[in-house]
Amino acid sequence: FFSHISLFTHIVVLFDMASTKKFGGWPVPGWFSEEGCQAFIDMDLRDDDVVMVSYVKAGTTWVNKIIHSLLRLDENGKPQEGLKGRVDLGATGQIYPDWLTVDKPDDPDWPGVGPGGLTGKVCFKDLLDQPQPRLFSTHCADNLLPKALAKNGRLVYVLRNPKDCLNSLHYFRGEAKDGWLGNEHGPGSLERFVTGVNAYGSIFDHVARMQQFMDTNCPDRSMVVYYEDLVTDLRAGIQKLAKFLNVPLSDAKLEAIYSMTTFSAMSAGTVGKISQILCRKGVAGDWVNAPLSDEHWARVEKTFEETIGSLPIAQPLRKYMQRPIEDTESDAN
């Protein structure tokens, strides 16, 4: 078993540099399971199934917990009675279908799924056996999502200011060996982020292809959740998700979910070890504190405009990509 510290170090090492593995045209992490992802692509969906898609460090663990709680708590904010005796895989954090084998390996020494066995000893068939409504969370996009979304299920897409995604990725990796701007170990976090060589590709490709996917396959069954909106008003974000998912939300249930999904609760590990490891700061706009100049950030802005600048789902991100007025004024003095 890995301690939280050694497990975090293991994740850092595996996420440290550009991905060398690809599936379906996308760069993927080393522990990615092709058979699990293909099973995900080919699976049938029920009307009440929920597929949550997010780019890396866009709020995955946070929104997964909110959705899971909406689906699993009763109107008193307690676990539903019908769940007793059943294994609810998402209770302590997201389980990515594209990390899983279809069946459990017949190997007593198998450590489990993901880096250091982070996700536990589960397989894709276990994920299919979730209580209904089922929740499937993934960083995969477009052609790596279930084909059945064209007919059934609901899709939640989580978006965040690309600058904050980059900043969070850089520090999540524990200061990547190639630094922000590159050295003898590699091109640096900025270059890798803009060119999309990291696991799950470029955020700009991700957003562009998800806009097209939603417009084509499920325009009336998809919702975009913005990380910054949750930071601004978490209760309102919970209420909007409940309405989209068509699940009841009493005041007691709302307050229970709110108390479980504040950043202090998530980062303290009350949800499980995954949230304790993956939740870093839980703020919006921290990119302004990164040691990058306006010229460096201009590369992100230029790529944004060239790739997703005209897309409807990208427009709400614009205001978060601007420096606060007080920062601009202080820089000029």
C-alpha cells in the first residue's frame, strides 16, 4: 500500500513529462487501459446515466463529488436506503473507465487500478454494476466517449480558465523537472501545455471537440459547468446541476452536499484519499501568481483565440483570463 505522500510522488513522476502513449489520436497516461476505454466507447447507456467529462485539473474531483452526492443522497441529506449492502464505487472519488480492465486480473499480487493502485481493485464490469443512476467520469473527449450518448444519457462538461489549468497542472506535478520554460529535461510546462503533448492532449483541442460533440450528439442533454461559477456560488452551482439531472433537492440535501463539497472539506480528505491528493487550492485566478510574464501568457491567449475563440462554450472563460484591474494598475506603478 502507498502512503499519501509516496502515492502523490508516484503520480508526479508519471505526469511529469510529455505523454508517449496514444489511443484514438489522443495522448494518454501510461496506466491508460485500451480495453477499458474501448468498452466505455461501446457501452450501452440508460436514460438516467450521467457522463462527466473534464480536462485535467479543471475541477474533476470536485464536480464528481457534487454529482455523486446529488444522485446518492436522500432528501434528508443521508445515503439512500436502497444503497445498503451495495458497493458504490464513486463514494470516495472518481473512477475513470479508461483506466480499468474489463475483468479483474487473476493475479493475487495485482496492486489495483491507476498509479500505486490509487483507485482500488475494481474493473469495468464493477463500474457497470453501479446503483442507478450511474455516474461515469473521464478526461476522455469526443471519439473516446460512449457512442450511445447520441441517444441516451446526460453529459456534464466541466470547464476552467486555461491559464488556471496550466498553473494547477504545473504545481500539481510538484514543479516539473523541465520547469515553466524548459531546460535540459524538456520544453517546460508552458510549451507542453500549448502544444498539447501532455496526457489527454491540449485543452484547446479538448474544448473544440467537445463543443462539436455536444452540438452533434446531445445538444438537449448536455450542460457545461464552469469551475469559476462554483467558486463564486457553490450552492447555486449545486442547484443548477440538480435541475439539469432532474433530481430532487431539498434544503437539507442542498446543505449536506454543500458541507461535503467545500474546498476545506474536500482537501481535508473527508471524501476520501483521492480528494486529499488531488485538491490543491480551490481558487480561481491563481495564475496571476505564476512566474510568467505577460508575453508568456500571450502564447496561451493567442492559442485560445486561434482554436476556440469563436466557440460559444469558450466565451464565459474570457473574463477569467484577464488580469484584475488592480494588478494591472500596480504593475504600471
